[in-house]
Amino acid sequence: MQNRLLETGKTGRKSRTSHAQVVDELGRAIVAGTYSVGSILPGDAELAQRFKVSRTVLRETMKTLAAKGMIVAKARVGTRVTEKNLWNMFDSEIIAWHFDSGVTEEFLLQLYDIRLAFEPFAAGLVAERANSRDIEQLRALAMDMAASDHTTDSLALADLHFHLAVADSSHNPFMRTLGSLIEAALVGMFRISTPPSQNGFSNIAETHMHIVDAIVAGDVAGARKAMEAVIIDGRDHVREAYAAMTKASA
């Protein structure tokens, strides 16, 4: 399983080619509001000069951002930043750019909404379809969360591995495409919280083992309910953390 823990708020950045660099800088600027929704980007000549790249690289950059739904080019008008509801929010780079610009409570809670819509159903599929290898892996990953030497980041990574394994074990490739959303929600929750020994994460292995036990029993409804409880608990941690930050700044 690929280790994709967000580091310093960044998800799986590509190798730093000229094209990747320009996509990254322009994408971050759009998400941050430097280029606001509805605004027209500077012309090709200006952008090519600013980024010291050829027009060919710039054209490929615009194609990439257009494919993400972030911009649209119109003849005799220019390249306009689109409404946010047109952006591909399943895209790992768009998620990473939101973390770069300062992830909000609303953004994290929206991620949890999506997790609640899909992950409990995925857990139910695993209860129906899991083979012995799937179960062995899930049990080992749940047990790993009980290790006493976890740091906040290593526990987030262990949690991520478990949830991605559930998606894989559903044997539905569409579920695996949710990986970036799961990752962002988990890392966001852990990073705004205190170390695991102090914030109620001490029972994390137990709550995840409930999911495994239901899967082993072939209990579809039980697996869904156990997964839902884990996600709701994470959502509650997000709310509590932001409430504490608001109180501290008052």
C-alpha cells in the first residue's frame, strides 16, 4: 500500500517538472483567491514571462487546470476562473491546495460528509466480499493502531492505511478513488488535535477492531454501523478542536 500521508499539508506532489511547477503555483493561487472566481487570468505572454517557461508548457498547464474544472478559456475573452462547484474536488492536488491555503472547519466537515456517504457502504461490501487475506490485513492494521509508541503523524498514517485497505477490500475500484478524500480528512483531524494520548484517540484500535469483527462475522449492517461510528467520532474531534481554538482566541 502506498504511503500518501499529507506532509506539511501537501498530497502526493508530482515530480518538479516545469509543467508541474506552473500547475502547482497557479492552482494554489486560484484556491487561495489570488485569482478569484470569475476573474480572467493574465495573458499567455505575461504568464510565460513570469514563470520563465515556454508557451508550450503554459498551454499544457492550462489544459491540466481546465481538466480539473478550475478554468475555462473563451475566445476574445481570455481564461476565466470557474465557479468552485465546477472544480473536481476528488482531485488530490486540489485538496492539497486547500491545505496550503489554510484548511477550514467547513472544508474538513464537508470531507466527513462524503466519508459518511461512502465508507460505511464500503465496509458493508467488505463484510460480503472479503477473503481471508483481506481479513488478515485489516486485523493487523487495526492492531497496529494500538502500538504505544505512535506519534500523531504515525497514528494518522496507520489510520489511513486501515481505511484505504477497507476501500481495497470492497473489491470495487470506484471506492479506491476516495483515497485522497479519506487521507485529507484524517490528516486534517489529527493535525488540528493534540497528541493521541491526550485527545481521546486512545481507543482508536478498539473502534476499528469493531469494524473488523463485523466483517469477520459477515455482518453487513454491523460493519456499516461500526464504520459510521468511527467517522462520526472523527467529525466530532474536528468540531471540538475548532471550538477550542475559537475559545482560545476569544
